[in-house]
Amino acid sequence: MKRFFGMDTKLYRFCAMAWNLIYLNLMTLLCCIPIVTAGASLTAMYYVLLKLVRREESHLWPMFRRAFKQNFKQATLLWLAILVLFAALRLDWVMAAANAQTLGKPVQYAILILAIVSFLLIQFLFPLLSHFENTISMTLRNAAILAVSKAPRTIVMALVWALPCVILTHSLMLFPVVVMLGLTFPGFICAKLCDSVFKLLEAV
């Protein structure tokens, strides 16, 4: 039986990882509830996920709490800026739709492209914030540079993050799955994609 259920088996490691992701997902969701704290929560989540990817994990909650506190100010400012940006784009979209008979359609297409580009450019933002100490301006700059220079990874990361929304759009029956893994599953894939990039940056 030890061959199948021992602590060194692939089955045990898989179950342990699944539990860690579910537990971390619930922690992240709870800390996202005030909305304003979502940035700090996502940053803390990435901090823990990068530790899991590198198998440097210890107790999840102390790691999460420490990263949440350390990055709260910067993560919150960045998150609020992102909310304002996408709220403005949404408002522009509504206004353009109301004037669809004039220049509404071309403007809508321009807004859609801008929203997609903005979403792509922030893919490395919270992983960088969780892993490197830097100013907000440098973090934004580095996130944009990595998003462009690592374009294939950036696109994969964006698609992975869009997956939970697609799932909910097509089937509300899968809502419990999203609650359990809707943040940490795509986050874990993105953390693995970021890890090799970050190791190169650490070596510089």
C-alpha cells in the first residue's frame, strides 16, 4: 500500500497540490471580497504559487498573510488604477454603442483593441510585484517589457485567465469548480510560465 499512498508517490503529491490550490483559492477569494483588496490578494496568491512551483512551500496561510501585508500598498494602488482604466473603457464602450449610427462601431472596435492590449500588458504585473521589490513605475515598466518580449507566454497567460469566465458563461453548473480553483488553477499555470523568466532575471 505504501507504494500507492506513500508521501513520495505521485498520487500523494498530486492530492497535496490539489488541496493546496483549493485552500489557497478560498483564501484568495475571501481576501478579494472587499474588491479594493483584490490586488493585494492576487499578489499574495502569486507569491505562494511561485513557492509551490519551486517546491519551497511551507505553511500557506503565514506565507499568504505576510505577502499580503508587505505588498498591500503597491498592489492596491495598481489594482485601483486597473479598475479605473477598465471602468473608463467600459463607459466609453457604452457611450459608443449609444451612437452606433455615427462613429459608434469603429470606436467600439478601437476600445475593444485597447482593452485587449491593456489586459495583455498586465499579465506579468502581479507576479512581478509578488517576487521582486521595486517601485510602482518600475514594476509597470518591467511588466510591459516582459509582456511584449515574451508575447507567446503573455497570450497563453491571458487565455488561461479568460478560461474561468468562459466556463461560467457556458455552464453555471461548474460554478463550484470555479470557486475551488477559479483563481489558483490559472494562477498556477501562469506562475509556472513566469518562473523560468524570473530565474533568468535573478541571474542577471
